[in-house]
Amino acid sequence: MTKVKMVKELQECNKCLIIIASLVIVSIVFAGWWHYWQAPYRTLKTFLRALEVGDIKTLYDLTPPHERKQANVTPELIEKTYKELLKPLLSEYRLVRIQRTSAKNPWIPEILIKDIHVPFWLWYRNAEGKTLFTAAHVMRYPGEKGWKIPFGLFVWKLGIAAYGRERIDEMLMRLGYDLIADYRGTGISVKRDLMLMQRGIIKTPTR
């Protein structure tokens, strides 16, 4: 084998190594991005599984700190809500579709997570074909560990789809809700919302 041929083969080998190394780096970057991008969806699936089986601890663990503090959401309140409201509703309706969306574009999810929350649309359907359309908000404030889902907000929005806004306000008040904490860190007064509904000031549901 001539020296020139050896040099050429070595150059070709180096090119192959560069290509392989580049592919490995791209694969690692993609895997890291995919794991991070899928984190809100994994949190949502954990939340939905907990709803199916009545896992109160997991549902409470997934509540954001501001909801526990501002809205006084406790394991006892979640258990009461599950037994009296969610379990009867979810025994009739089954989840049939999940669609990821974004705060800026309701139809196209963001490639990079830029907001504090990632919204998902959910479709539930019963045996008669009636469909409930609602939303779940998966959120994480900067510096906080893990993604969370405001429990009261989810219940409120699902209740609006199933019973109407005025009736779900009444149901939540009976369960002991004073405030619905949203993903922005603000809250919705259940009593005030019901009053505005009864006075006709609010006429359309909020999704």
C-alpha cells in the first residue's frame, strides 16, 4: 500500500468519524429536547391516570404551591371533589382525545416552551355520543421543580362543559371552594362568578 493511498484512507476514515460524532451529538440534543418538550404531556398523563383511579395523593402532589396557598386546596377537598363530582362524571364520560396547543396559537403547539404553561385540549364522550370539550393547563413557574396542574381550574372547566357555568359554580361552592387558582397565579372568586352569571353579566363559558 502506497503512502498516498494510506493518507487518503485515513482522511476518509476521519470524515466518517466526524459524521458519526455529529450524528451522535444531534441525537443527544434531540433526545434532550424531546424529553423536555414531552414533560408537560407526561405530567398530564399522570394527572389523568390519577383521575381514573382516584389517586388523591398524586392529584394533590400535582397541585401548584400557589393553589394550595391562595385557594386552600387540600387533600381532603380533592377527595371530596373526586367522590361527589368527578367520579360520577368520569364513570359516564371517557377521555377520547388529547391535543396539545399553545398560548399563542390554539392549533399549533410551540416547538420551544416559552410560556409558564402548556395548554391541552381534552375531549370526553359518553355512550350516547355526547362530547365534552375542555382544557387542562400544565404549568411551571421559573425556579419551581416539576410541572403542575391547578386542580380546581381543571374541575371548573370540566364542570362548565358538563353542567354549565352557573351550575358548576353552585356545585363548587357547596363543596367548599371560595377561589379557583389559575395558571397565572391569580384567582377567580366562585361566589362573584356565580353572581355575575345570575345577573347576566357573564353569558358565555370560559375555556
